[in-house]
Amino acid sequence: MPAVRAEVPTLPTRYRDPAIDNRDVRVAREQSRSALGRAWRALPTWAQLVLLYVLTRAFTTALMLFYASRQEATWQTDANPDYFSFANIWDAKWYAWIANAGYPTELPYTDQGQVAENAWAFMPVYPMLARFVSLIPFVTFEMATVLISLIASLGTMFALHRLLRNFVGGNVAMFAVFLLCIGPISPMFQVGYAEALHFWLIALLLNLMVDRNWLAMLPLIVIASFTRPTGLAFAFTLLLYILYRYWNRFAARLERFDREEQQQVWSVAVFSGVMGLAWLIIAGLITGQWDAYLETEFAWRRAYTAGEHTPPFTGWFWAGGFWLGQPEGAITVIAVIVLFVCWFAAPVMRRFGIEIRLWGIAYTAYIFAVFYPQSSFFRILFPLFPATAPLALPQSPVYRVGISLAAVAAQVAWLHWMWFVIGHDWTPP
């Protein structure tokens, strides 16, 4: 009698968490009966996104002009600057320097023999792109930086909406975009910083990750890694994703992970890691000092640490001690870490897919490893914006009005304390 061989069940191509539900739900019947609600819903999605974007950027522009009209002359700017001048202070000055003079072949040193602040702390894509755009007649460099940021931030809104529509309904996705547009760090979308371009690239990479279009990530990883430090964080994201897929394939038996796809994801992860180190290597080769980039970054925090280098994963605790003293500083840092862990582990995050959660975990771990928290802390955390999407889930009108007002108030506070220059300001954004 011939042996009967049991069939091995074929695993599905993709596992979809049962918590994910991208069906749309109306906020309230009253809104559906209002003329404004009907007119809004009659617009195509792209028009809704553009309208939200234009209105919120106009609001932030008005806020910035209000502060510019009250800006006194400082080491950063003349008194009462125009919008483009006011939007190109702080780090924007370094981007202008790079566009005009490039990077030093020899590191500058202070009188104490320490590496001074210099252009190597900033990546080249944004200033070089701004220099190219400024070749257009009547477009100054300051106008070019703002124009690039505005275009990139609009791209971010479209990419974020597309990303979220994989997991939630259109109403929630649109409100998440709105909160991002009015949030506390949203002025970054229209100033001379590389952040807006970086956010767009992050959102595009996460979309490709959800689509599992691995090889298409390679050019974007190159651009992103030379725009803002991205490569190592994204490489860690992909490593976590690979482990997740191995678990789903071999332990939980939820979905396939074919050899060809494994090879592609591993290749992209390794490539991203190499790109994450590329700027360090380039800076070392051109200056002849292997730690040129690291010493340049350290120049900005030397005063906080009394000249002592902070080993990886200790910067937050050093900062806690500097700002709050000990043990209050350490307790605060531990509380912040616990807050992040609880957020990423919260059941509600399952509704937004594994990709957003893994990016949040990886980027937070990266920042915890290399960053020394000071007034730039909020801007540095801004790439976590996809992981804040659960804030858009509640559909109560009272909640939505309340969180919108809180976001606007936080934006005003950030502009006042971080962007507005008060004398020899110690709160750079």
C-alpha cells in the first residue's frame, strides 16, 4: 500500500493584522447634513489635502510674520526681518554657508585646541538643491530653501495620507494629516531646514516598505542619508522587520518569506547601514581625520558635558543631570523611555501596521544611542510623526476640537521659545 504524504499547507503571501480596518466612518450625522460638510466631501482627496495644506501653512506664515515683526536685531538676524530672512536663521545659516563655500578640507579648531562648530555637521543634498533652485532668475537662496521645504512638505502630506490609508479610513487619515500640519513643530515645513525634505523621504520609504517594493528603496535611501542622518535608523528598522518576517514564517506560520524576498530585504538593510556610515567616511577622507564628523557633532554639546565625550546610550542621562540634576534627571529619562515603550507596545498601534511601529522603535533607539537632548529635542523627534497617527482615531467632535487647539497652542509655544531669537539665545530649534 503506497505511503500517504500529508500536504504542507501553503502560507499566504501577506499576513494582515485583524486589528487593521481601513473602512471609512463618518464623524457625525450633523456634519453630513451641513453645507460645509457636503462641500468638503464633494472635493477629491487630492484637493482636500491641498486645501488643508494651504490653509495651515497660511496660518503658520501669519504666526511667523507676527514674531518677525517683533524680532529685535540679534547675532542671528536684523530687526523686523522679512519672512524669508526670518525663515533662514539658526541652522539655515550653515546650509547657506555650504551652498556658497562647500565643506572645509581642514577642520577648524578653537583656541583650546578643540574641533569647532563647522559645516560637516550638515548633509549636502538640501543646500546643493537650494543652490540649484536659486539659479532661477529673481529667486534668492533664502527663497529657494523655503520653496523646497514647501514642496517637500506637501509631498509629505500626500505620502503620509497614502501610508495611513493602508490601515485606517479616509476620515482618520485626513485628520492625522491635519494634526501634522498644525502640530508644534510644523513651522519646519516652511523654513530653511532640511527636515521637510527628510520627512517626505521617510514617508516614501515607509510606503515602499508597506508595498514590499524593496529595490525601489535604494535611490531614496541614498538621497535620505545625505539629507539628514537616516541610514542607520532605517537599517535597524529593516533588521527588526526581517526578524518579524522570520517569526511569522517559521514560528507563527502566518505568511511566506521566500528566499528571493529575503535576499532583497537583507541587501537593502546592509546598503542602508553602509549609507548611514558614508558621511562619516567621506568627512574623514576629505579632512584626513577619521573622527571628523563625530568631533564636529561633539562641538555643539561640549559645553553641556564639560568637554567629556558621552558614550553611546548615555547622552540622555547626561542631559537629565545637566538640566534637572540627579536623581531627578535619571528618573525623568527612565520615565520618558517607559512612555515610548508603552506607546509602541500599545494595542492601538496594531491598527497601523508593523512598518510604522518598527520605524518608531528603531528611530527612537537610534536617537537614544547618539543624541544629547537639548532644545532641538522636539525637532529631532519629529521623524516619528507616522507613529503619532493614533491621536487621530477618536472621532468625537469635542476631542478633535480640543486636540487641534492644543496642537496650535504647542506650535505657538515652540515658535516663541525655540525659533524666536531672544538676545544670545540658548534655545536653538
